[in-house]
Amino acid sequence: GVFGGDSVLHHHVTIELSSTLATPALVEVIDRVPVSDDKSVKVEGVSSRPDAEPYDQTERGASVRGGMRWRPVVPAGGKLSIDLEYRVVIPSKNEIVGGNRRD
């Protein structure tokens, strides 16, 4: 910020699922949040609905960082939304390469 504070980039991701099946459907949804090796940059989970579990996909032989997995049941002929919120906190002395494209 303006007075030497951190820049906070808030992200909200919605994944919408719908089913035309006559029975409920168990699905697996996998996504990733950013990670950083820079100790001054923090990625903080805010919320997940439904709750996500950490996922590193080691069973596929290709480990990932920041993985998240949901296993919701989509109702028969229905819809379901997955909501994920996280924020990235960057010290004001740092800059995002390419700038903040959301401005």
C-alpha cells in the first residue's frame, strides 16, 4: 500500500457442477492455489465450501504443491457449487511481474 503496508490480492473461485443423471453423482474436483518459495509472500486460505482436503497427487507419480480436492455428491438432476477463497499477501517492496492486471 500507500504507507508501506502489504498488498493483499483476494481471490474467489467458484466451480459450478450440474448433473442430468437420474441418481446422485459422486464427483472428484481437483484444483490448485498458488505457492511461493519466497518467505515474505504468504498465501492464506480464507474459506472453502464444501471443505476441501489437501491433495498432492503422489499416487500419479507427479507431486504438486498447493493441490486441493473436493468429493461432493451432485444431486440427481441438480446443481452444486464449490467456492474457494484465498488471498496472496505481498510486501509493498515487491512487485508482481507484469503488474496487477485486475486494476
